[in-house]
Amino acid sequence: MAHKVSHFSDLIQRVTSSCLLHPIGSNRHYAEDDISDVTDSDTDSGEETLPVPETKPVKETVSHQLPEKQTEMITLMNEVFETVSYLKKAYVTLQEAHSPFDQEKMRLSDVAVVSELRKLAVLRERFRRSVVRGGGGGGEKVVCGGGVTVREVVAPYEAAMEKMKAEVKVKTAEIENLKEKLNAVNVVGNGGGGRKSRSKKKVNYSSSQLQVSPSPMPELFESCISSVKEGSKSFTSLLLSLMKSAHWDIAATVRSIEASTISNTTSGSPAAVRDSIVGPNHAKYALESYVNRKIFQGFDHETFYMDGSLSSLLNPNQYRTECFTQYRDMKAMDPMELLGILPTCPFGNFCSKKYLSIVHPKMEESLFGDLEQRRQVLAGNHPRTRFYGEFLVLAKAVWLLHLLAFSLDPPPTHFEGSRGAEFHPQYMESVVRFPGGRVAAGHVVGFPVSPGFKVGNGSIVKARVYVVPRSEL
């Protein structure tokens, strides 16, 4: 080669060759300054000679008679040569894995290449420490100046990996979009079937499987209700378990919820609840009623009364289109990731407002021992806790239902079974199960659990109610 040698491997070969070729009988000891001199003279000459010793006895004799410094250097260089050899083999295997393309072979070869590069980095560090310990500042400069770091070698692989990850995300999004279109086609295709079989099928859909069609449909609204129901049950169960762990008086909590229900359905001061109408193991229904009443409050307004916007009245067609676009865009998003990027977006403000409404300070302090989550919410942030995460699942389901409601023409109207009202199976569903599946005669609504909706196509989403014998009210 006519150009200057500046690579670490070339330096090692030069020093090794120089050490091994001098006669042992000359009693010449190579200090670190000698190594530097050899390197400088070879570099200045512009020529590179790499003679290879023929016999092993010379190498063994050198390792026995040379000072400890030179013996350590020879051992280090042998390890470098061996590692470089394995690196070349691994790289050749990596190239062979490209044609024909073998993903598993490529992965294993890539791991092998990186492993050998890391070994070289360790040997490089050992050499650098050895030079510094020996006082050879010039040697350290050659290594650091001419060497190529592991990060520089691995950087192309990391860039390729990031590119592949981005491509995988794009493909995953395309797959999800195609699945949603297929589900929408299936819904339209099954539209002529009986309502009973269709609604039964929708109950099995999770919040991540809601159908998305090119335009809003009443059937889509009905299926969206199921995700609200699932989110409400899940959050209520977690809240109830936390209350029990904090040794709450569940019976007193239920009576308080019943009293608030009475105050909302009657004028004047609330009547005292003497005996709870909620049966054993039914506290979850009272708690779910409380949560749904808070989170659905303001549902009939386009922004849940968070501001005085009247866009749905001023430009209804455009507003309906915008609502459905937001529904489609937000449906596949993780609410925590979305709020991590846009904590004060309309959905973020909705979550903050509803959380503060449902979880009052005394409740939070009793359940968690402090008000840290409340402080974060008041500061415009969204805590990454399990409890708040479960709340976000419910909040997202209600928000999507709200967007879908305002994208339909006419929008669905909601209703709920008030306390003491007659039970109507056409409009109501009892959360309490009865033998044979039919509510016994003489039962009325004890309190509403979740609201019902009347959709524009004439279908009814039943309100869920807790029924009791009329004599218990």
C-alpha cells in the first residue's frame, strides 16, 4: 500500500512482526518507546511489510524470554488476530444470508458480527490502558486517532433497524385499516339479518375491534356502546377493590349514592335513605351508576359544556364531518400516548374535568394516601398510573361515542330510567338477573345504571337499570 497506515489492526501487525523478527540472542528488549519508533519509521516510509514467522518455537521462546510487557502485548495481539478472523467469517456469513434472503441466518450473523466488534472494542481498551500505564503518550495517540470506534461501525446497522421498525409500523397501520374496512363491509352485509343475532355478535367486540365505515352508521353507534359498557365495568371494579382495600364502609357509600340519585330525581332537599335497596354483592351497580352519571353529564352538548361552542348549530354538515374524522383518527390511538403528546387537547380537557368530578380529594387521599394524581391533573398533566389508565379507557370510549353521536343525522337522543319508573323491557335492561331472564311483575326502577339511546334509524339501545320490588321504595 502506498498510503499511510492508520488503522489499529495495521499497527498491531507492524509491532507484532517487528517483535517476532529480531534475533532473540541479541538481548534486545522492546520498550514502549521502541514500539513508537518502529511505528513512526514505517509510517514515514510509506511502505508496509508484513512478513509472517515460519516456526512456532520462535514465538514460544519470545514469550518466555521477553519482559512481561512484551509478553502481554503478544498475547493481546494474538487475541486481536483471532477476533478479526472470526469477524471476517461472521461478515461473510452475513453477506451470504442476503442472497438467497434468509432472515434467521441474517439475524444470527448480525449478532455474531456485533459480538466480535464488541470483543475488538474490549481489546482496544486493554491496549489503550497498557500504553497509558507504560507512559507512551504517542502510542495512545495512534490508537485513538486512527482507530474506528464500535459506534461508528454499528451505526449503519442501527439506522437500518430504525428504518425497518418504521416500515413495520406503517404496514401494521395498513393491516389494521384493512381489517376495519372488512368489518364495516361485514356489518353492512349482515344488516338485513335479525336484530337479535346482530346485537349478540356486537357484544363480543372489544374497544379495539369497533368497526369503522367510510361514513357514520347507526349500527356503528350501537356497537360503540358495548365498549363504553366494558370500560365502565372495568373501571368500577378497580375503584370498588381499592375502596375495599382502604377499608371503606361500602354500605354507607351505597346509601350516599342512593341519596344523590333521589336528589337528582326529586325537587327540594334529598330524602334520607333509611334502608339501602341494593342487595348483597350489588354495590358495584350503585358505584357504576355514580361513575356513569358523572361522565355522561353534558353528553347532549357538543363539548360537554366545557365551552360555549355552537359549531354544530352554525355549520352542522361541516361539524358532522369533522366529528367523524376525529372518531376515525382517534379510534386506534392509545389514550395515554395521545395525551402524552397533546395533554391539553379537547379530549385531554374532557379527561381532566371528568376525573376531578368523579374522584374528589377525600376519595383520592383515602385510596392512595396522597393527592399526587390530582395535583398532576390540575397542572394539565395526565399521570401514568394503573388507576388513571383504567379511567382513560372509559373516558376514551365515552368521547368516541360522543363524536359518533354528533356525526349522525339526526343525532341519537339519550334517556335513562328514573327512580320509581315502571320497568319497560323495550327500553330498559335490568342488571339484576331473574329466573327465566324476565323481570318479575311488580318491580320498578331503583336507580339508573347507564343511559339508553334512541338512534335515528329507529333502533333502541336499552338503558341499564337496577330494579327492585315497588314495596322497597
